[in-house]
Amino acid sequence: MESIKNISLRKESLGITGFLFISVLMPVIYHMVGMKGAVFLPIFLGVIAATYFLTLPSVIAIALLSPVINHILTGMPPVSPYPVMQQIIFEGVVIGTTAHLIKGRVNTFMRATIPILTGRLSVLLLLMVFPSLSLSFISEALIAGIPGMSLNLTASIMIYVWIKERQ
């Protein structure tokens, strides 16, 4: 008989694979149909949705791996002249960490909203680390990503409800 720990580990591994697949596939689809990743932020959907179901280390793994896999497969997100991939990794880790810190303290809507806003604003900290970034570059990225924040908020809640109804 299989132990509960093995079943739990298998469930977590399947979750990582599924949500990582979403974070890798969505940017490819968006770029194929001519939609800008910087506007719609499709790479974050798997990270945000994963926060409802997976442990923090698993969510961080998705946040770390999805931009790297996307870069290897498509060359996007770029790493220079602006460190966009690094920015996306940082933002994804902040989104995942924030979601886990507020878990059980807020409703489902705020559980997606607060991490998305925190993640987006956290990139301001990168101004201190990457001299190639400027406040205007970050500001433009934040403003351009407003539609993506709304889309990710809606889609992640829809994924949450869809999965919860099937459990």
C-alpha cells in the first residue's frame, strides 16, 4: 500500500509539472498570435494559480524555471540589454512568497490581487541591483502590464474554482 507521503509527493510533482507547463505554454501562445508578453504577463499565470495548491518551494521552483525554460526555447524573455528574465524571476518569487504569507488570512480574490500587486511593485527594488534599469523603464513596464494583472487575476481565480470543483 502506498504511503500518504508518496501520494502527496506525487500530487505535488504533478502540480509542478502542470503549472510549469501553463507558465511555459502561455507566453508561446501569446507571442504566436501577436500579443505582447509585457502587456499580458502570461508567464505569471502558472505561478499565481499554483499558489492555491502547491507548497512554497514548489511555487518558487515554477517561478525560477518557467522564465529560464521559455528563454531556452524561444529566446524570450531577454536577459540583455535589460535584465527582463531576472526581473520576471524576482517578480514570480515575490508573487509566490506573498501568496503563501497571506494564505488563510484573506479571501480568494485578495489572495490573487495582493501578490500580483506586490510582485509588480517589487521590481522597483531591482533598480538598486541592475544599473541598466531605469525608473522610466520600470514605470513603463508596470503601466503596460495593467491588462495582464487583470487577466491573471481573473484567470487564476477561474483555474482555482475549476480545480476545486473537481477535487
